[in-house]
Amino acid sequence: MHIEDLRSICLSFPGVTEDIKWENHLTFLVAGKMFCLTGLDTSFSAALKVPTEDFDELIALPGITQAAHFARRQWIAVDEENRISRDEWIRLLKQSYDLVLAKLSQKVQREIRGR
């Protein structure tokens, strides 16, 4: 998994935009709400939201920690692109996207889903 792959996966979800925040972080958003971020000028790492029930199990794995400044909201940080498989990256990114999407109003969710 490279940053280009991460970007391609995130942008494949409906309604996703990208933005640079804090000068050097590429962020992926749905309706203006962030679901993934990665640094642009450091070695690869990515932060994403996970379900509360999975948080403790995930941060117990090597190379996965509480994401700085986001941990209380159940965000993890993965420190290496190859720490988890591509399929697991896709699953976790989609799950993060879905968690953030679910917090949006029903109207916005319908608009994003095109229904």
C-alpha cells in the first residue's frame, strides 16, 4: 500500500473529497468530515476511525497505535504501509468512511448515495 493506492481507494467512495490540512496532511473527507489522513512529508502513516468495539483489539497489534489528537474518538494510526494487507486496508478505509457517513444527516446521506 502506497499513498497513491490509499488515495485511489479513498476517492473511490461516493462523495469523497481531499484536502491538505495542517500544512502537510492529506485528508479524505465525506461531506466535509474527515475519515482518513496521512502525512505528506514523513514516512508513511495513516489515521482512520474504527468502531469502538474494535479499537482496543487493533491498537494491541504491532504498528497500530492510538492516533494522536484523535484517540478519544476511536481513531487508530498505522505506522507502515505494509503493516496490514491491501484487503485489510480497503476494509478499514471503507469502515472508517461508513462510520463518518452514518453520523451525517439522512438527507446528506441520500444525496451522497444518489438516492
